Amino acid sequence: MIARRALVLAVLALLALAASASASTISLKCGGKGGRYQSEPSSISCAAKLGQSRTIEGVVRDDSNKPLAGPVTVTLSKWVPKDGYYTVEAFKTLTVSANAAGKFSYKAKTTTKATVKFEAAGAVAEAEVSRELKVTVAKLGGGKVKVTVKGAGKAPLKIYLVDTEAAYELPGTKGKRASKAGVAIFDVGRFHGPFTYTIDSGDYSDLFWAGPKPTFHI
């Protein structure tokens, strides 16, 4: 009776230990240069420059934290603007391989924003990849400033020149719709000092990666 009770206790202890063991994991990071944000190892956001892909690097580990080789399922989803909200719609599934060190990579490319989900050994991780807008600011002389935005595709753009502290529009300026080439020209008059810009791309505003907002002096 005592031996049987000891055996039962031992089995329960093993089950408790198995239940408390950590599960397999997938950790991700944004490869190369460019904007990035990481809230936790399995959740990242990366920026992809115009005409380029962004490499997502990952490592699969088993429940003993050892590298795990094998297939990794990749599901691609696109963000679709609706009336005041977005839907994330899967459109493609493929497979990449993790090597003996548990490492794998995938090159993601998007025109706006995409979610890339990775699944392996019961673990799941996700990367959000957004198109990074390329913004250039040029002084034309005579108090005029030219702002050019590339990478927004057909998204409508409204550009504002604002101060660097409170983000108020510069005196005498109003937001302007960009041309089809993504260009807006502002007359800042006799204003002198630092300023920056903001970009409103309508329903697509939350899909693009704006990147750092540099300041300029005029």
C-alpha cells in the first residue's frame, strides 16, 4: 500500500514537472538596417524601405531551450482598410527550414502593411512589416519648402509643416494635398527656425511606417 502510494506520488510529481516545463519558443528579430520595434521575443515590428524586402530572422527552441531544426510554417496576411477599421486577411502559406542551430529567415515585402506568422513545434511568433515612407525636404528659396513623399502608392496624402514641439501648423501654412508624384510645396514666408512635418494618408495612416521625423532649420 505504501509502495503503491509512493508510486502514485512519483507519477503525479512527474506530471506536475512536465506541466510546469516551458513550451517550445520562436524568437524573432528584424534583420539589417531600418526601423524596428520589439515588445517581446515572439512579437516584432519592422520597416521595409521602398522597393526592398525586410529580412526577419528567427530561432526555434524546444522545451529545454535547445535549438530545434525542422520546418517552419509561414502564413502571410495583408491589412485591408475598411470603414474606420482594418481586417487582417491571410493570403499565402509557405514553409521555410530551421537549421541545426534552430535558425531560419524570411524576406518580407509589402506595399502597405503585412503580418507574417511563424509556427513550429507548437510555438507561434508574429512579425508586422510596414512600408517605410521615404520623405525628403528641400528649400527652394524665397521662403518656399518642397516636401516629397515616396512609397505610399495610391494612398491619398495630405502633408503638414509643423513646429517641433507642439506639432502646430507653421504660421501662415495649411495642410496640402500631395500631387500624384507625392509632392507638396509650402510658402513659409519669413519664418525662421526648426520645423518638421506630419503626413496624413487617410485610411492608410496606421499602415505605413513613418520612421524618424527629422527637423530642419529655414
